[in-house]
Amino acid sequence: MKLKLLLCSSCALVFFSLSSNAQQEQDARLWLTTPDRTALVALQPGALHFSSEAGQSPALTVDDAQPFQSIDGFGFALTGGSAQLLMRMGAAQRSALLK
């Protein structure tokens, strides 16, 4: 019992020290992976700095009331579970669903 209590106290101490350090950090590290695989989870030099001051980069303004183009879906994913359900369907039903 004493060992369990000591272990839990140690875990809580590590957790609180990590979370307080994370809240005090103002910089973020950038890890990059490129489509051509020239960089695979590569730590980039320099840090990304976040602050409440305005930077010199252009600001992006998002106005959700002004449409520019319509969106027709966001992609398709077929999981193992959905594949099993599709295979239980008749061929005509499955074809109609996928089309």
C-alpha cells in the first residue's frame, strides 16, 4: 500500500511539472515530412515563436459569410469493418452504394 501511494505521488509530481513547463513555453518546434520523402520527421532549425504581438507576416481574414466555391465532399475512407459490411450486401446494392 505504501509503495503504491509513493508511486502515484511520483507520477502526479512528474505530470504537474511537465504540464507547468508546457504552459510556460512560448516556442514550438517544427518537424517536417515532405511528400517526396527528402525530409522524414526532420526537426527544423530554429523555433516557432508565438506571442500576442502582431508580426510582419500578412494577416489572413476569414469571412464565413462570403462563399468562393462549393465543396463536394471531403474524401472517402474504406475501413475493414465497412468492407465486411459491403461484402454482406448483394452485388447490385453494393455497386449502387459505392457509385
